[in-house]
Amino acid sequence: TATATIYAVSKVANIDMKAHVLIMPSDHVVTDVLKFKQTVQKGVKYLTKNKELLTIGIKVSRPEVNYGYIQYITDASEAPIYKVKTFTEKPTREIANTFHRSGDFLWYSGIKLVRVETMLDLYQEHLPETAQLFEEVRPYLNTEAESSCIDKIYPQCETIPFRQAIMYKTGAVKVLIGDFGWTDLTLWGEVQSVHELDYLGNAVTGKQVAMYDASNCLVEVLDDKLVIINGL
């Protein structure tokens, strides 16, 4: 994701170096779009005056072991934007319980907001070889020559997640607290939680699904598929 991110940001840089970019995972759900939009607008307003990288942290509602966590410093001067104290990858159940009780931890959503010029500076500092490769081909991005240039440099780029390449290394990152009905669809239970359930707890998508003596089932099928669930 570090390479994919600088690729996208470099394309935007050719259009507007001072643009803001919002980088989001594609497999997440946001249920309150208005609140999400308001959160992003707060971030953009902050970044017009601050040369930093913002990540959106989600209020912790349970001790979840499948999410990453951000510990933040509770300074009210710039709320809801705070300095980041620590990042923690997927914790054990015991540690997740501690994070949940502490009140100063957020879930790491993977959503990032930053100005283009700030992001390119961060890459120059923390992933310089990959940054240099994209700097060399940037004049060709958004042109017919883009594809061949990317084919040439992509195998030379370091294979590393964005959070390890940039997020964990820089002191220029802050967290913006978001509360807009966020879910990371990494588990079947999470997929089920965003569906409407029938009176037996079944979540069904598909026009030709028949449920007999079935409860707490998740059924995801195309409309042209016939599925019969019996005694499950």
C-alpha cells in the first residue's frame, strides 16, 4: 500500500500540488455519511494551516482483537484532533480489554487525510528510493506514457504497508476522532452486523432464498441463484 499510495498522490500532484487527498480502504462500511463528511471537513480545515498527516481514529466500543489501535494524548486544545502516542497492531484479548477500559485508545481505520505536498515530503524522508522513482516518472503520469513507466518502476519499489513505511515513523501524524458508524468488513460477523436481521437473526441478500428452521445465518447470493437453507 505504500507504493500504491504514492502512485495515486503523484498523479494528483501533477494536477494540484496543494490539493488535499483522502485515502480510504475499499472494504469498509460508513453508515452515517453526513457525519463522515463533517469529520473530513474538520480535517481539511485543520490541514490548511498545519503541515501534518491526519489519520481518522474510531471510538472503541468493544475489546476487538482484529483491529489496530491508536493511543492518543488527551489535550483538549485542538479537539477532536490529538497527538498520537502509540500504534499497536492486533492485540491479544487481554490487551484489547485494557485498551477498551483505558479510554485513550481508538481503532485505526486506515483512513488518511493529507495535503499532496506534505505526503511527498514524508515519502522523501522515510521511503526515499521509492519516492525518487516516482519523481522521475511524474512528468509522464496522466499521459499515454504512464502505463509503460509504471510497468518499469513498480518492480523496483519496496513492498511495505503504508503504516509501516510512513505512519509509524513520522512525528507529523495526528489522529482525528471519528464517530460515523464505521465497520471494517474483515470478519463474517462484521458483514452480518451491517445487515437487517429477520426475527430469527438471519441476514439474507438475494431474491431466491428460502429459509426453513434456520437461525443466525448469513446468506449472500446473487439474485439469479436459488438457495434453500434447512435446519442450519
